Amino acid sequence: MIVTDKILDRVKKLLSLSNSDNEFEAANAASRAHELLLKYNLSIADVGGGISEDELKIEEELVHEGGRVARWRTYLVSGVAKAFGCAQLVSKGYRYTGLKIVGAKADIAVAKVTLSYLEMVVETLAKENARGMGHGYVNSYKIGLVARLTARLHEQTAKTERAVVAEASEAGTAMVVRKKTDLRDFMSQFTKKYNPGKSTINNAGYGAGVKDAENVGLNRQLGAKKAKTKWGMSRIS
């Protein structure tokens, strides 16, 4: 089993805990997946030759496409990609928008699994907390939810990376630097930044999304007073 398969299998098992009685909350599961990926990559680098050049090569993989892509989804792909040491690349055509994640193979694989999980979380919370409030409210709710979730995810993953890299070997640190440099060099060829366009934000919906994101545990499970959703999520009651 190659590195990508090994780490992907472990992350899938981690995220599957969200549907059990011992679930991690959404953002916590995502940040734990990042920590698992980082530690695994560093441990493989330590033994020497564990990660092939093919797995370190910068690639791009399509994760969503359509005529028009909702802004919240664009923000979520970008946020998750960044958290896992990747980048988002947007392909535009006539009545077509494609969202791609760019990075090393294992990083993309874990980012995709986490992205699918968080997409489910966003859709579920919007259905439970914003249904019937109108399209503008729902869309703004999702944007607010994604904005706060990804901000908290970045805070946690940055903290984790600093702690893990501080204890890494020289080989592990060199690998982290190389991957960041290779990604930056790859993305430098795409000079035009994607503009998702303007849309009116419903302040009430956006604010409600931000507030609900605070109830998605990042570092711990919520206390005794919580109500579980059908996905194993927890909300403060």
C-alpha cells in the first residue's frame, strides 16, 4: 500500500467517527485529519526514501464543476485546500466553472475527503437552521458558516504545524519546505485571480451562519447540554 492509500484510509476512519456516539465535531475532525497527515508525512521522511518523487509531484484534481458555482462552495474549497498545504485553482469557460485542488498527491487525497465531509456539514446545518428563510438568507448563512469554520480550521492547523514541525527531524523539515516551494512555483504560472463576482449578502443570514459555526466544536466535544443531529453533529441546546 502506497503512502497515499495508507493516510487516506486512516483519515476516512477518523472522519467516520462523526457518525458514532464518540464523534469528533466537524472542524475538530478536519483539524485532526490535518495533524494526522502532517505527522505521517514527517515520519515517512524520517526513514528516508519512504515518499516517492511521484507522490511529492504537484498535481491538480477537479473537485467540483458546474455552470455557476455557489460562492460558499468556492470559499470552502479554497479554505480546505489551504489548510492541507494545497491551493485552489479555478477553471473558467463558457457557462462552466471548475474548482480544482492543487498539491501533492497525499495532501489532495486527504483534502478531498475532508472537503466532502464539511460540504455535508454545511448542507445539513443549512437545511436544519435556515430552511424556509429564502434563497438569499440561506446562501448568506452558508457563506457565514464557511467563513468562520475555515478561519477556525486555519487557526488550528497553523498551530498544529508549528508544534509538529518544531519537533521534526531535518529531513522532515526539508520536505515541508520543499512542498511549499514546489506549490508556490506551480501556482505562479496562474497570474489571473478568480473573481466569484458580486452578490448581495443577507446580514442576518451571514451572522446566523457565523454564530452556528461557533457551536461546531474545534478542540473538544461539547459538554452535557447538547442536542445531536442525525449526522452526529452537536449543537448547544
